[in-house]
Amino acid sequence: MTAPLFYVDAGALDQRAAGAQVVLDGPEGRHAATVRRIGVGEQVLLADGSGALAEAVVTATAKDELTLTLETVHAVEPLQPRLVLVQALAKGDRDDQAIEAATELGVDEVVPWQAGRSIVQWKGERGAKAHRKWESVVRAAAKQSRRPVVPVVAPLVSRDALVSRAGASALTLVLHEEAVDPIGSLDLPTDGEVLVVVGPEGGITPDELEALTAAGGVAVRLGPTVLRSSSAGPAALAVLASRLRW
């Protein structure tokens, strides 16, 4: 089994080298020392969430904290192209399920989209709370899957903002049940951003599809079945990851 990963504050690993000591405290220290009961001599991974990764060994324990000695410290280089999931807001936590699985599959950014047929609406404090929940879901999934870099959770986008981003991407794939081209048949870029656009329960509207394809997006299908909004994005990302990263 690989060593468990814990997150430290941004910059906590800067200028650190093998032999340096780090104290893991706060919620992560409590999880490591009290919940996981990690003891002296055990190996752990430390990451700052933005690319710094360290292998460390526990040298002392205390209530809700560990003292660690770093064995290696290095920077994880970002992968190209970046994989971005544009997930329409969906009811019943299906969008939460989608971004959790997408994070485990290696997505680099998730973008919440207020699609025309989204029943859920992010407005005011409710929207801010929902956005914070997405950040929490993504961070927990990144930690569970031992990812040194936590995916970005972008601000909520409207159709116009999404169309603008699609026009600037290296490739935008719009998942649509009536599309002709299978997702595995397309040539993929070697850099830039690859956007995967997933609609809500009611699907992407004809106007949205027209606007995205006019901006350069390509409508694609995953197969003969129709997937839920919670599973379509992760399924598409798995196909892309198998061709680009695995």
C-alpha cells in the first residue's frame, strides 16, 4: 500500500531539503495522529496542493500532531494537455459525485456551469456555500487518490463565459447523446486545454450546443447508452486519460 498523503500549508515545503523537520498539526495532524494513528517510523507523503511533494518519516508523535523528517522533496511538473471538466449543476448531489470521480481520474480543473436546463441555481450565499462544498469534495478526493496537486475549482460560468473559454481551448468536447463521432476517434492536442462539457439531467439545449460548436467545440458520444450527469464526465475523462496519461 502506498503511503498516505497529507496536505500542508502553501509554501511549507519551500526551501526544504532532505533532513529538515516539519510538524503536521491542525486538522491534517489530527487526522494523521488521532484518526489514522500513524506512529513513529511510518512513511507519509506531504504535499502543498500546488505541486511540491515530499516523502517523510514520522520521528515523534503528540496529541493531534506528528513530527516528520523529510527524506525527499521535489516539484511535480504539470501535465499537458490540461484536462478540464465543465460540469453543469445537477440536483441530488450528482454534480458532487461527478467532480469527486473526475478528481480521482486526474482532472486538472472543474468548472461549475449554470446550464439552461440546470434545476439547481447558485445564487448569493447559497451559491458561495455550494462552491465551497465543491472545493471540499475535490480536496478530499485529491487527498484520497494521493494527488500532490489539488484541482482548481473555477468560478461559476454562464453560457457566454463557457463559449468564450471553449473558443480559447485547444479542444472542447461536448458530450451529447445524438453526436455521431465517438470520443475515442478524435485526434488529441499535446498541450493547452481539453474541455469536457457535460450537461444537466435535461441535457444540453440546442442553442447551447450550437453556440459551443460554433466556437470550435466538437459534439461527441461515449457509446450506445445514455449516462447520467454524474457518470458521463468521469467516463469521458477515463477515455482521455487512457490515451494521454496512462
